[in-house]
Amino acid sequence: MNIFKEMGLAVYSFKSYKEFLNNRKSKVFLFGVVLMLFYFLLTMVVPFFQMNGLGLSSAIQEVVPDFELKDGVLWVDDVIELDDGDTCIWIDTNPDEVFYEVEDLASYYYSYSQVLLMDSEKMIVKSNGAMQQYYFDELDLEYSKADLMALVPSIYVIIVIFMIIAYIFMTGLFFFGVLFVALIGMIVASCMKYQLTFGQLYLLGVYSRVLPLAIKAAVSFLPFNIPYFWVINFGLSIFILVRAIQHLKESMLQQPLEFHSSNDTVDWMR
């Protein structure tokens, strides 16, 4: 049975879990890797391309205004203002508009968590409750929008590397999470008086994660978060595992009894 067919059966066919027990460990591992690849593509790669539909270069051209930092003086083509009550960003490099010193602004921005203020001479940053001031002529740095555009190829390489690391990390968490499902399965199997090894329960746990991950991927596209969704997520896996164990036990009880002929009985008694 191929992996993609098994993904479908793992969602709705509890009786198929008996067949899954015959799979080799290597196939089960590959199943988990492919399952997480689909989940990763849906939750990380697709949103990234949706957010950067025009491409990184086009996005920078459209969003980032022209700017240049040279000889300790910053010039920005536009005034940038953002104030949501918790974060404040104000960038205005008009030579006639110079901000006060950080000491004069600390009390005004006391209630803000994040602050970024820039004029042509300096930058004032508030983070972790502290406000700090930096003069551009002390940074010994020259930069412009053209320099930022030149970094786009390198940024793509960094993004690809980050995506690969994130996928490996998420896949590792997946297999670690199945340990929790298998441990609960051991308790359930013991209560149901049906003997399964931890390895068998771990295998079944891998397949029990298909539907919860599909739902989790769908929920990630909602414009709001569901509180304690991780409880629903793992709770559904445990429910699927319980139903699979029930079907395994019922199939064992429904197996026809084997009767031996009288001659076999005589031979056995001899």
C-alpha cells in the first residue's frame, strides 16, 4: 500500500490500522517525514509565498522608501509614522525637524513597549523597558536602498536555509510528540486488556496524527487563534488510537476458532 493511500485510510478507516502494523519501520519513518513535508508546505511555504507574491525585490521596491545613510546623515524620502498604543515608529529626516534628546522623550514614551524614532542625525530605540540613543556619525556606516536591493539574492539563500532547519526541527517535534500519544496508548491498551508493544503503539501513533495535523494546517489560515488547540490536537490523536485499538481487539475476537479432526487429536495424544 502506498503512503498517500495510507494517509487517506488513516483518517477514516480504523480497521486499516491492523494493516499498518505490518509496515516496516523504515516505511513508517518515511510516512512521518512525508506527512510533515505536506504540513510544512501548507503552514510555512504557502503563507510565505502569499505574503511575498510579488517577490522580495518587488516588495522592497514597493514598501521600503528611498533612503541613504552617508557621512553620518540619514535621508529618507518619506515620513513614516506608526502608533498603535504599544508600538511607535516615527521616521522624519527633514533637516528642520530634529527630535529631542532621549532624556526628554523617556517620560513621553513610558507606556510604549517598542519605540523607534529617527531624524537625520540619530536613532532612539526603546526595547525591554530601556531607551537608548545612537548617533549615525558614531556608527561608521554607509547604506542605501540600492545596497539593500543588492542583498536580495543572499536573503533568499538565508530564507531557504531557515526553511530547511525549520522543517527538520518541526519533523523532530512530530516524532517526539508521537511518544506522548504512544504512552497514553499503553495505558488505554492495558485498560482494554489488549496486549500491544510500545513499538506497535508508536507506529499506530504516527498514523493517528494525520487528521489532527490536517485540521491544524487548516486552522492556521484562520484570522484568529483557538485557545488550547493543542489539547484538541492531541486529544483527537488519542481518540483515533483508542478506536484503532478497539478494532484490533474486535478483529481478534471475531477470528474463527480452529478445530482439529479426531485423527489429529489422537496423534497429538500419542
